[in-house]
Amino acid sequence: MTAPTRATTRTRTSADLIRAEEPVLAHNYHPLPVVVARAEGTWVEDVEGRRYLDMLAGYSALNFGHRHPALIEAAHRQLDQLTLTSRAFHNDRLAGFAERLAELTGLDMVLPMNTGAEAVESGVKVARKWAYDVKGVPADRATIVVAADNFHGRTTTIVSFSTDETARAGFGPFTPGFRIVPYNDLAALEEAVDETTAAVLIEPIQGEAGVIIPDEGYLAGVRELTRRKGCLFVADEIQSGLGRTGRTLAVEHEDVVPDVLLLGKALGGGIVPVSAVVARREVLGVLRPGEHGSTFGGNPLAAAVGTAVVELLETGEFQRRAAELGVVLRDGLAELVGKGVTGFRARGLWAGVDVDPALGTGREISERLMREGVLVKDTHGSTIRLAPPLTITAEELRSALGALEKVLGETG
Ligand SMILES: Cc1ncc(COP(=O)(O)O)c(C=O)c1O
């Protein structure tokens, strides 16, 4: 039997490829029925050459659009030099990456990892170690307080403190040591934090929950409370960070600097998985040689792309675009309220849009938008999430909103 040639794989249609996945790929996501073959900037193209405006941007992993020239160039340059050493050796790109990222975030030290979930896991470990070594919590008694409806990833420890039964059912037993309080509720936090608490771990805006923005003062309140009670504030900015909300970090909207910052997604420029725990020296300094590791974390290709990402953010252009175009997004959505949209929450170029359930589920609306050449994704129920690349133009944004208006009008 001969191996399939490039020509035969090329002739498979989108429908063929979706069918081919079924027997060989485990289910995790529930993808829209589109098979992307090429992309540039804000646009993707499927196998048949149909073009779609990408209004999801890889769940914010593509904040700079597809194949941003500066990022592709940095990757190409690094591919020609050195791609991987493991952390058994030093590599010549890592120090610069860590210096630039620490400076961008106003913190001291960086622990490079790969996926978002790994950054969260590492953040949990570091917070616990800090609790034992610095705060003096008795061994194995550390607690971490998290918020209901959180989304921090899919590992067994992370789903241990999820409140989403779909994410948890069948995966126990779970990791102990977490307390769950309602999001946006400082009084509940006050009650849950005690002398065993290593950290409060929250998303400054809850993405998967439907772009839930806490009340003004909540993040500053968490900062004040954690400082007063002597535990760490760990902000998961894996989805909200790196320009998405109109600032480098979402916590900046309340002038808050957390003790520990978790970054991922856009840090890899849509090219390689790059995540990081970024923290004050007092916190990340608790890790000693041999206590943590990752074969790929901080590899030279990741560091080169990550450095190029930080360089793009240092210009401020993307944060500015997100803030300015965020007004176009907000105004456009406000006009759709009462015309199929029942409510929305938006900050920068990020919105959770609640659609009248009578018009369809978020999934159905997403499929109809796909047929109009606009890619979005539902979160829960009848909520869809808009998170286009920050390189989107006002015209493209208006055309996506026009497509949403059309889809809602047709179904109404
Ligand atoms: C806030 C937040 N944390 C963590 C993660 C997990 O990231 P990853 O899928 O790269 O493991 C996500 C992914 O959506 C996220 O939104």
C-alpha cells in the first residue's frame, strides 16, 4: 500500500476532512463545520477557497492576526538558528524574553511554560510553595480561593476547582485545597480567605463564562483584601491580557498590579504555544533548581516569538486599536439590543453577546454567521463571544456586525 500523496490529500473536500476526523480524533471541542487551510491577518480561507472574517482569533491567541509579518519573520529567523535545547542548557534567547516580559508587566521574574493550563498549574504550585516557605502555612494545608464559573484550563487539578459539571463529570477524584466563592463578591472572598490561604486566583474578566466584567472596584478590592490578609493575588490574564481589552492587562483598568500574572495564548503570537507565570521576586524566587520543569518551556523558538510579541505590545498600537475599535464594537452592539440581542458585555475588542433564545442557541447563531462568512463561537446557551484580531479595521468590524444583524433579522 502506498502512502497518500500530497495531491490526494489536497483533493479532500471540507466535508471529507470533517468525516475523516470522526474515527481517528477524540472529541474535546465542538468545532464549527469549517476546515481552514490558509489565513492572513483577519481573514481565513477554507479548503474550497471560501473566505471568512475571523471574529474569534483563536480564543485571543491571535490578537495580532494570522501570520503577523513581524512575528513570522522572528520565527523564520529563529528556525534558521536554533529551535530547542530543553532547559538542560541555557539558550541565547531566553534572558532577553524574560527581561522584556518582566518590564512590560511591571513584575520581576518569569517562569516560561507552554500552554495556558500549564501556566495555571505552575501558578498553583508556586502559590502553595510561597505559602509554606514565606507565609508559614503548615505543610499540605494551603488553600487557594477561586471564583465560581471560572475557566482556567482542563488538567485534573484545574477541573478540580471548576463549577462546570461538563468539565468535571467522570474525571474525579479531584485535587483538594480549593475554595470556590461567587465571582464579583468581595464579602464572600473576605469570608473565604483565612490563615491557610495561599492565593486568590481569578480572571479579571471571565471569558468562557460569557465575558463577565466585574463591577468597578472589584479588582482593586481583591488587591486590597489579599494584601491586608497576607495572601497572593493571582490574575489569570491568559485570555484577557496582552492588548485584548484596550490595555496591556485587564487589571490595568483598575490600576491594579497583582502578585502573580498568568499569561498565555497571544504570548505565542498564534505560532507556538507560549505561556508564563510572571511574578514578584519574593514569589517566583521560592522555586529552587530541580523543583519544577518543562522540556519545551522557554525554548528558543518560543522565546524569539514571545520577544517579538512583547515588542509589538511595547508600541502601544494594539492596545490603542482595541480601545478605539472597542467603541465601534460597543456602539454597534448597542444598536442591536432589542433587535435579537438581549444584552451584551464588552471591553476593548472583546464582547459576550446574549441572543434572544427564541432566535436560536449560540451554536445555531454561530453556524448562521459562518454561512455569512463570519466566524464566531458560542460560550454558553445563547451567548456568543466576539474577539477579533486587534488588527481588524473599523470597516471589517462593521461588516461583521452587519452580518450579525442580518442573521438575527432572518431568524426573527
Ligand atoms: C482564562 C484562561 N485560563 C486558562 C486557559 C487555558 O489555556 P490553554 O487552553 O492554553 O491550556 C484559558 C483557555 O481558554 C483561559 O481562557
